[in-house]
Amino acid sequence: MSRTLVTGGSGYFGAVMVRHLRAAGHEVRVLDLNDADDRPSDVEFIRGDIRHAATVANAVAGIDVVYNNVAQVPLAKDHELLRTVNVDGTRILLQACVVAEVAKVVHTSSSAVFGVPRSNPVTEATVPSPAEAYGHAKLAGEWICLDHVSRGLDVSIVRPRTILGHGRLGIFGILFDWIADGADVFVLGDGSNKYQFVHADDLAAACVAAGASPGADIFNIGTDRFGTMRKTLQTVCDHANTGSQVRTLPARPTSLAMHAAASLHIAPFAPYHWLMYSQSMYFDTTKANEILGWTATYSNAEMFADSYDWFLRNRASTSSAGASHHRRTAKQGALRVLKGATRLLP
């Protein structure tokens, strides 16, 4: 049994990590700005900012393995926070881990470090090329990890594809809201782009395995059963059985419109949304399979069904203002007008 710290443990994926670590018999401590209503009573909570060195030093004291999940997400649209939290915060945390002689750090990065890949599948050897501020910040965080590896700290980097699972909301909360009400949903272009997701439980299992695997490394994590964006959305429409269908919008004009709406603060889009929604992106997960003994248990279709069903059961509370970005449904803004218009389409 290890003494573990989950930074960002009150956020969506951090809370999933807490659950998995407890199930594996580990002691768990959380560092976060906010406490979660569903934090188990046996999980220690330290309230604090990852950018505050003294707080972080206190949080890592006596810890064996750190799981770093603190991240300022793209929906926050604050470039200074993207840098100070995702980059400076990572540096402060790893410096504290060196001083505290932490045995292992597992750092959750992002597939956004690859931007729009020139070819697929993306492997750990693919050269990162971020295309927007969040991806650049996450890549800078990876560089800090590699720098500390060169100094002797055991850090493994885990890069997930887009995360789904019970309780995952944000922009997906809007998708599920539309489908639940029978509104049609859209792909950009013909929707033939292949797009891979990962269930939060599968990602957590990979992180726990990385935490138990000695030696610094990098792992790309995603499901091995996925298809096109159109097929993926159609499967959740079929699962919901509300009459919602997948329709097509022209890719280039719609991406420009998404960018404009975000700039005017009338729609909840971030750059990664209009850059990637019509693009193919998927990982080769062979390395994680072979080194970590990890295998995805959910397909795209299964994780969307799981996420949608959770949304229906908890719909009344999915807009809670106190929750983190990924634990509440994003505000629709002008998208409410489009949602209503879809019901008038032939």
C-alpha cells in the first residue's frame, strides 16, 4: 500500500483517480482549491493552490506516489492561468517532489500536445506540435517533467485521448442535452474523420499501472475500438432513441463561425474544438499494452452510452455552479437557438 497524492483531486478525472486508488488499497490525499461534495471521509484534503510552494511542500510530505492532475482547461479561456497553473504549477510540484524524495510521479498530459497530427496513428515517438495555447502549455509541462527526469526524479507522462465516462460533462453535457430532447446533432464535413476517446476508468487504470511501474516513461492512452465521428455520434443517438439524428455542416465555414462565437463569448467553444472536431486523431496504445499490461475495456460506443445514461440520471444537477469545468454542463449561450432550430429541419 502506498501513500498517494492526487493533485486536482476534486476535479472530474481527479475524483475518478481517488476512487481507483482507494479501491486498490492506497492511502489518498487530495490537493485542490475546492473540496468535492463526494470526497470519501477517509481521503485527506489539503486546500491550496499548486502555484504556492509552501502549500505544495506540505501536500507532498510523506507521499510515495504523486498523480498530477491539476490543469487549467481550455474552456476557462485564460492564457495567464494556462501558463501559471499548467507550467509553473508543474515546476513547483516537481521541485517539491525532489525535496520530499517522492518515489514516483505520474503526470497527466494531453493529446493536445500533438495538435492536428500529420498522420495517424500517433505514437509516443511522434513529435509533438501543439496548435493552440492549451496544447502549448501542456507540452511545456511535459518538458518540465523531462527536465526533472534528467535530474533523477522518476516521472511518467500519460497522454489521454478525449476523456468520457459517467459524470463527464463540459461540452459533452450540451451534446447529451440536445440528444435527450430529440434535437439533431452535427458533424463537420462528412464526419468520416476517425476519432478516438478514452473512458475515465480506463485512463485511471493506466495511471495506477504507471504509478506502479518503475522508471520514467511516456504512454499514450485511448480505446482500441473506435470509428468515425459520424458513426460515434449516431451510436449514442440510436442508444438514446429520442429521434435525434446526425446532420452535416460544412467544415471550414462552421469552424470559422465557432471561432467567432467563442471570441464574442456567446458560445462555449475553445480552440481545440474548432481545430479538431473535423480531424482524425487516434493513438497507437501498443506501448501501454506491453509495458503496463493495460488494455482498454470500453469502446467509443460503450463509453458514450455510459456517459449519456449518467447524464439522464443526474440531469437536474449537471449545471451546478460550484463544480469544476468538466463536472458541470457548459453554458450553451447562442447554441440554444440552434438547438431549437434543429427541430424545424426536415
